Amino acid sequence: MSQKKWYQMTSEETMEAQNMQTLLGLTSLEAEKRLEQNGRNELSDGPKLSPITLFLGQFKDFMVLVLVGATLISGLLGEYLDAITIVAIIIMNGILGFIQEYRAERSLRALKELSAPNARVLRDETILQIPARELVPGDIVLLESGDRIPADLRFIETNSLYAEESALTGESVPVNKHTEALKGDEVSLGDQRNLGFMGTMVTRGTARAVVIRTGMHTEMGKIADLIQNTESTETPLQHRLEQLGKILIIVALVLTLLVVVAGILHGQEPYSMFLAGVSLAVAAIPEGLPAIVTIALAMGVQRMIQRKAIVRKLPSVETLGCASVICSDKTGTLTQNKMTVTHLWLGGNILEVTGEGYEPQGDIKLKGERIDMRNHLMLRKLLQVSVLCNNAQLTEQTEVTKRKKQTADETKSVWSLQGDPTEGALIVLGAKAGLTVPSLSGLFNRTSEFPFDSERKRMSVLVEHQGGRMACTKGAPDVLIMQCSYVLWDDKVIPFTPTLRQKVLAANEGMANNALRVLGLAYRDLKPTESCTEEAEVENGLVFIGLTGMIDPPRKEVRDAITKCRKAGIKTVMITGDHQGTAEAIAKQLGIMPASNGLTLNGQQLTALSDDELDKLVNDTSVYARVSPEHKLRIVKSLQRQGHVVAMTGDGVNDAPAIKAADIGIAMGISGTDVSKEAASLVLSDDNFASIVSAIEEGRGIYENIRKFIRYLLASNVGEIMTMFFAMMAGLPLPLVPIQILWVNLVTDGLPAMALGVDQAEKDLMQQKPRGARENIFARRLGWKIISRGMLIGICTLAAFLIALQQGLHDDAATLIKAQTVAFATLVMAQLIHVFDCRSSRSIFHRNPLQNRYLVLAVLSSLLLMLAVLYIEPLQPIFKTVPLDIMDWIVVLVFAGIPTFLMGFGSLMSKPSKRKPVRYGTTKPVIR
């Protein structure tokens, strides 16, 4: 017996396993002993880090250490303003990282809030109200509608008990609970109907239950443990920037050392070469890169807020842009989480019901023609029973949207449901035809109710009307027809023959195969002499009316969003705790799964698969049904092992571990739990899957912009290094003095690079396949563009310097200053022209250079600052410059334009490469 699982045990075996002698509860003394043995019934926070430790941990990053080195060098050079700027950048990045980590850890605190604060228990044969954290295994807990279940429980007495478990299992409909032992070794969480789970809610009925697990041993505790032990994945952007920093520091130091050594060997003063070398090292390392990345991401965040996507972690903006798989929860994400009647079966005919959600607008149609229930007895009777045999309430509220001044506020009706979603669907069905509880209250008066339970699988009410009394019943069709002796057919009551029963069962099976939740409805006119105090007396000899088929409908905009994702090379996968048939039907409607066949895995199959076996199937699987939180985590990690960048969406507590483990976690802002939001990187404020497509487009655009300004910054830096390197190797004088190098680095690089960070995306951005998870920052020929443009900038700058030197003697100080000024102006102008070339993946001729007005303003500002140090006399001695004449400017502009326009003409002459279509893995048969 000890080997049995809790759901396999009978009530008596459960009591014996918990060493309980009576149903009157534990004694206070025994409860204290068990509390000492098992600990408090609360979720652990895990190892705590102090805020100071979290903050100091932000400064271990390699790029931060590079910036610290740049700060020291700038300080040694006396460039205190540069050093202060770098320190400010380091502190700003540290604060941002600290805030992100601190907020991420709040997910566990949000999870703890789902635990019930108090519980009603039997102790010392007395009902007590105690703090839920003091519950122990073996306690007898009393539950009623509206209670939050305080621990994992085994029900021993239930009365019409329903629990809402969507946050834990993903199933949208409250689950009917009972006390019977279950068979089977691997029963999924959603099917463990004799157990209650911490954090879920009782929506109807009462119960008495035994506590079987507390604290971290509960199902909610397992999720808390998964969150604690799940490491947040390093984003591709973080990986690439760290990679870039290491490359830059090595290359910069090697080239700088070569320049210094070459200069000394060719007779330059060691001290001046040291200063030049240090200046060159500072210029070669783009210390402003983290700040520009942060600014680009922050501005992208503002644009994404306007598109209903709220970013909680800055790097996730870029990460979403390279997502190759989106794992989406079904309930509330792909669907509306509003049960809706879509089909009726009456007298052998299928009727279609239009309209979605709780808004009572829609029609009932037969073969496309609207039906008037006043002329249709069967329909009128079905709607009456739907509304009368019901405890749900539909309420209307007026929502006012404030408009701008001089414009009237916009008002609209918002409909909400109180009660069971299935009953709510029937209430909305009646309201669409004008039948509501208030409209029927004057004609019918409810006198008694026989609640739904798992054994009878039906519910009945008795109502009085002017003509007498009537019983209204709804329930599972296969069970209900056994209580029916008659059927409404062609608006007449006729005997319910075996042939007609088979037609009802066939219709029930057909609707169920289309993932509809099916209910049968029946009635009976009661005789005045019948007492009708027993269920069996009422639910006998009923007249069967028809069937209602309902479903949690897909969101209208989701199908188009999934199509857009497919065109962008992104696969959408459904992961849900709901039943396999329902999941497959929704997946086919949305285009997630091929209409003919596709691969589906359920929770039991996932449990049986090893990680290696799952890895072989994961690329071809479109739907995962009846899964647990552990399964979701395994799926995400398996996809990541296959090289995918995984986005995980969800709204429940059960989604939180997978959301945290994914490359980017996406939570629903309206229906999402606090736990899922705190674990997520991105929150959709409108719960709209389609907003993910907008976020993907924004993320791709931001990453391309980051590549643009990296291309610009590094090509410019390569140009500066090559200018000095070629000059030193040729034994020439210094073409640039240290202060000029630092000025170019501080002013010319900064503003245009920031403007590139907000550049408009290219037109074909969403037609490209996602980049690889570990794609090098220099991939797609970016490295070649940086080196080639940088080399050309360096060669052209040096050429302009040599032409200026030829106008006088090499030892002429005035000639050298003039030549250095020409080289300085050429280098600046070459970079300012090159920045427009960086906007396009092809060349400067393929995009309108004036489209980005911020870039135009940035270039003009840098140009004015350059002219200031050339023509404002007090600045000339500081920057070692002299004014240039017309001939000098001709030389400057010609050589400055060569790197960009030469390469641009070459690109114009070449043919654009054709993009290959994106393909997924092969399709395999469905696993059943």
C-alpha cells in the first residue's frame, strides 16, 4: 500500500497512510510534532542574495572590465571628462542589471501569494481557523466555494465540488472533484480528480479533505523549485557583445603595440609614441558601445509599448528578433478563455451559432438562414432549459475611454461572467436569442435544484409556471439519454426509439471529434401529484431536446499572426495542459498543425521518452497536450539543444519555469498570473498573440540597428588604427596627434552611432529566416565590410596626409600641422559619409540618405564641431589644427568619399542574392 500514489488510494488507505485514527482531526500535540517534522506549509525563497551582492555582481562582465581599463587610461592622459563619462556608463549599466535581477527574483514572492493565508481545519474535534502555513500532513481541511486550497489534499467527502486549476494545469474549465480512487500509474495532473492542489480555487460545492503534502512538497512547491533551479539563459545579444569585447581588446592591444614599436624603430620619440599608442587604444575600444546599445534598446522598448508589448528586460528586445520557435500556451493565449456555444443539434439538424465571447450578439442559423425561435418549438425549448437550468450570471458594465479635448469620450459595453464557464456559455446562447434570466423570471420560478455531481453527470432544476411545473435537466449526452423516454422531433414529442438514440450518440461523437464540449438538454412536465423530492423521481421519463457544442474559441487575429511567423521562418508550437483532441483541433484551425497529419505528443508519451528520444522528435512536433510544468521545461530545453532560440508564452503558474528557462519568456498582461509576469522578459498588455509578431519585427529591427552602429564604429576605428599603422610602418611622421584621435572617438563616433540605433528597418526584414542562436556578430559579411571600409578609410586618410606633406619639407612644423589637419578632416569626413552607407545591407545607393532625420542632424552636428576646431582660433592650439583653404577641402572631400562610393558602385553592379525559402523538419505520422 505504501507504494501507491495518493490518487490511487481509497479514502481509508489515505487515512491509514497519514496515521489518522479518526475523521475528527489531529490533536494539537500531534499537529505540533508533525509541524516540527515537516516544516511550515510555505514556499521557500531559495538562497537569498543581499542587494549589495547583486549590485556588485554586475561589474564582473568582461566588457565592464574593459571599460574600467579605458577609464584608467583616460585618467592617465588627463582626459578627465572622458573618464567621468566612462564611469557614468559603467554605473548606469550596473544599476540596470541590478534592477533586472532584483525584479526577476520577485517571481517566487508572487508565487507565495497564491498560497491561502488561512485554512479551516478540524483539530481536537473542533473546527478552527488557522494560518495556512501551520497546516501539516494529516490535517482535515474544510472547503467551500470561493476558498483557495491551502495545500495538496486528498478529498474524502465532496458535495458538487468544482475547482478552477487553469493556472496550474492550463485547463480552462473548472474540474469536477470526487473521492473515488483512480487506476493507472501515470495519471496527468489535470486528471487527478480526487486531489486538490495548493493555490487553486474552489468554484462550487463543499468538501472535506486530508492534507497529503505541504510546502515545497506540493505541486506548487515543485514549480517554485523549478523556478529557483532554472538558470536564466544568456541572451544572444549578451553573448555577442561579450564576444565582441574580447576580440576588440586583443586586436586593439596588438595593433597599438605594433604602431608604437614601429614608430620608435623609425625614430619617433618614445614618449610621444606612448601617448599616441594609448590614445589609439582608447579610440580602438568603443567604450560608448554599451551606452549606445542601451539607448537603442530603450528606444525600442518605447516603440514596443505602443505596440502592446511591455519589456521587462532590455536584452530580450533583441533576443525576440532571432526567435526561431514560439512555444505558446493554448488557453487564454491562442484562445479567448471564454467558452462559447458554436453548434446545436436539434431533430437531426446541425445549427450554427455566430458570435464569440460573452457579448450577447450573434445569430442561430440553419444552412446559412437565420432561425426565429418564436417559430421553432425545439429551439425555444432548448434555450429555455439552457437559461433555467443554470447558476451563472452575465453582467454588463460600461467602460469609458477618455479622448482628447473637444472630442466626446468613447463608451462601450463590457460583458463579464460570474460562475461556471460552461453554464456561462449557455447563458450567452440564450441572451443571443433574447432569452435572459430577468426575461424568464416573470414566467418561471425556480423551486429546487439537484446539483451536478460526477456520479450522475447531470444537473436538474424544478420551475413553476402558469401551466404547472417543469423539470429542466442538462448533462453528459450518453448518460442523459438513458433517462429520456421521449424526444422532441419536428416540433413534436415522440417516443425515443433506439434508432433515434443512435442518431443522438452519432451526433455527440461527431461534435466531440471536432473538439466541442457537448451537453445534452431535456425537460419533463410534472404532474401535480408528484412530490419530486428525489433526483431519481425527477430525472426519469424525460423528453430529450438536443445537444449544445461549445469550445474556447481561437482568437481571430492569431491565425494571421502564425502565418506571418511562418513567413519569417518562425515555427509556432502549442504546449497545453488541455486534452489532446481539443489541442489538435485548435492547432489545425490556427494552422499550427498540418490539416492532414502532424506530430502530437501527450504527457504520458513525454514521460516515457528519454531526453535523446525527445531531441529526435522535437523539431517535427507541433502540439504537446496534457503536459505538466516539468514537461514544458523539458520541451524548451530540448528545443534549445537543437540550436533554436525559444520564445515561451503563457499566463499560468504552470508556465513560469518554462518562461524563465526560455531564451525569452512572454507573459499575458491581462489574464496572466503575477508569477508568470515576474518570470517573463516580455508582457503582452493586450494578451494578443499577434502582438508577438510586432515585437519580433521590432526586435529584428533593433538587432540590425545594433549591427549598423557596430559596423560604423568599428570601421571608423579600423580607419584610425590603419592610418597610424601604415604611417608608422612607412616611417612617416604622426598623421594624427593624440588629442585629435580622442576628439574623433568622442564626437564623430558618438552622435551618428546613436542615430543609427533608431534607424528605420529595411523592407524585407520579415521575409528573412531567423539568424542562428550563436551567430557571430560579424556574420553575413559584416566583418568584411568593417575591414574593407576601415582599410580604405585609413589608406585614403594617409593619401590625403601625404599630398599635404608634399607641399613643403618634412621637417617644416607648419607643413606637418597643415598635413595633420588635412588628415584629421579627411578621417572625420570619411566617417560621416560612411555612416549613410551603414544604413543599408547593400550600399549607400539602395536607401534614401535623408530618410533618417536624426542621422542627418547628428552628421550636421559632428560636422559643425569639426569646423569649430578648425576655424575657432582659441581651439586651434588645443587640437593642433589650422584653417583649410578651398584646394585643401577638394582633397579632403575627394579622398573622404572614395571608400563609400567606390564600394557602393561595386554593389550596384552586382546582382542581389536570392533568398532561400525557409523549411522545417519532415512531417511524421501522429503518435497516438
